[in-house]
Amino acid sequence: STICGGTSVTYTVVLSDANSCTSTVSASVIVESCTGIHTVLSANNLVSLPQEIKQLKNLRVLILDNNLLTELPEWLMEIKNLELLSISNNQLPKLPEGMWQLVSLTELRVNHNHLSSLPVELGGLSKLELLDVSNNNLEELPAQLRNLKSLKFLNVSRNHLVAIPKDFTKLIELQQLDASYN
């Protein structure tokens, strides 16, 4: 619930398939409308994130699926309240090493990208409950993922993994592990 123009509203901003808007105009609309809680910028052919997004300090959910992103800006790590980040079906070859700064993150979906490795710093996301890195080019997983004490769901299917680190037995909250088609 946020105050916008003198009234209290709960909202979700959806800009999916917004053919009449450019990404920058769309992002400006979000910033001018309210301090966003949920923002969906899927299927907009974005090649980079509009800088206006970093003004959304209360952003909880950011969905960037089905775009053309090849990198995530470092300023994204400044959005400390972010709980769900979905960047599926993009062209990311790597994730920023500063991902551990997203201390509120509970869900990270980066399936269907071009990831060949994961930053070891992901192991610092203590609240992470769901990690989906399926359909990438991963050959190994960093042992530091064993530190994800809250992790319940891990999808590493359809990569090029030859083994799961034995330290993963320390993931005592893990309920589902999908490592099929590796």
C-alpha cells in the first residue's frame, strides 16, 4: 500500500508487450506514478535496464523475462528490498559478483540464459529460497551455494553439470532439487 496522488493504493505495474512505449518512457511512467512494489518489464526487447528503475527503492518484485539483456547494471544491487528477481529468457552470459548485496532476495530466476558460471557470492544470499538456473551452460556449481541455508527449491536442469557438490547435503531446508538432463 503506497500513497500516490493523495490516495492509498496497492498496485502492480505491468508493461509487458507495450508496443507504443519505449523502455525509457515506460520506466519514467513507473517512477512518476508511484514508488513501485511490483514491476514487470517482460517482452519489451530491452537490451539494458532503464536507470529510472534505481529510483524505486521500495521495489519488491522485478520481472524482466523475455528481453534481450546481456548484462545487469551494478546499481541494481542498490535495491535492497528486492525479494524476487526474474530475468529468464534473456542473453546473460554472467551475473554480477555483487548479487550478494540483494539481502532480501528470496527468489532468483535466471533460467534460459547463457550463463557458464555462477558467482561464488551467491552463497551469501541467506534468505534465498528458490534458485532457478536451468537451461544455461553451467558445467559446475560453486561450493559456496552450500551456505544457502533457506534454499528450498533448486533447479539446475538442462545444463552441462557432471556432478552436484557433495557439500549440498548441508542444504537442510532443500525440498526439491531438479538436476535432470545434465
